[in-house]
Amino acid sequence: MKNKIAEIFIIFWKTVNLIVLLILIIICLLGTFYKTIAFGYGLGDLFMYIFMYFATFLHLILTIIFRKRKIIFVFLGIIFAFITIQICLTVTNWRNYLWNSDTFYLPCPQHYIEIKNQEVEKTVAVEMCGGEYDSEITAIWNGKLMKVENGNLLIPPTVDKYIKYPIDYIKIESVYLDCIKIESADAFMREGHKYLFNSDTLQISKKYLLKGKIERIENGMPVFRVRIVE
């Protein structure tokens, strides 16, 4: 009877140990290949990543080395379950700033797109992660609008229904409007944003390479905030 209880006890902790190891591996894989896990320490997150990878690797090695020493699984299960709980709490409730239920990850920055159509006027908040809606196109300036020639205009699905298709022309604005809010145009350009422009200086019938993202929609036509790369 005692032997059976002891066997169940060992099986239980062996299972716990394997579950904890699997959780650590999944967290590491998600942080590496899916999204950056946010601990809330800024650059200090790098050290937390190193600790997390080291703990996972150590747990895996110890599990393999001591796979025949059953009692070891009790200590491994307890120690690494504690470490796993600490990691999970650090990236949620204990994060170094207010947690807003975005478990593990920083929320994507929200970009607000204004809709100014005849039938509807509203502002739509769109999550934009890692430049996923940054468009790059070539277009020809006709004095008022850009005629789209090549490239992909990336439109968030949440505002797609407010646009009239096909998109032959777009309105553009310069990123200069953003740099005014930050500091000065000169300082902004020194940081690498070299291609600010004034629409009055654009040459009619000239082809331009544009990079930017949608800012608003006016009467079914998208308006892009862009920089020009010549």
C-alpha cells in the first residue's frame, strides 16, 4: 500500500515537473517568435529574458540528467513551478507599470483614423503593431492628388468599408506635421527623417516613391501621411 502511494506521489510530481517545463518552453517560444514579452523594466527586460531562457534550459537539462532519480522530480517541480509563477506574475499583475490585462505582451500602439464621408463621420481606433500598415507605393502627382501606379496600399480591415474601390488616387500629407509636435523640422531631419516636403514644391506629372500610413478617409478617398523617397 505504501509503495503504491509513493508511486502515485512520484508520478504526480513527475507530471507537474513536465507541465512546468512545457509552460516555460511555450513562454520562451512565444517571446521569441510571436511577440516581445514585456516585463516593464525597459532595457532591463533583456536581463529578464536571459534569466527566463537560462531557467528553461537548466530545467530541461536537469530533467534529462535526473530522469531516473524519481525523488528529484519533487524538488524540480517545486522550484521551477515557483520560478514559472514568478515569471507569469512579473509580466502581468507585477509588471513595472499598470497592467491592462494584456497578458505577457505590450499592447500595440493605437492609431486613430478619421472617417469624413457624407454618410458617416467618426474616429476609428486601429491597433498597428510593428509597421504592419506601413505602405510603400509609387505615384504620380497631378497637382492635387497622387495617382497610384505601383505598390500596395495597406488598409486596416476595420476602416476598409469606408473606402471607395478601386483606389486610383490618394491624398497625401507630409510627416512634417508630426515633426512639428516633436521638436523642429531640422532636428527631426537630423534623426534620419530626410524626406519632408511641402505639397506646393511637388512637380506635376513626376513619379514619386511614397512611404507612410493612412491618416483619414475623406468621401471614400484615403489620406496618407507620407514621406517621399526620391
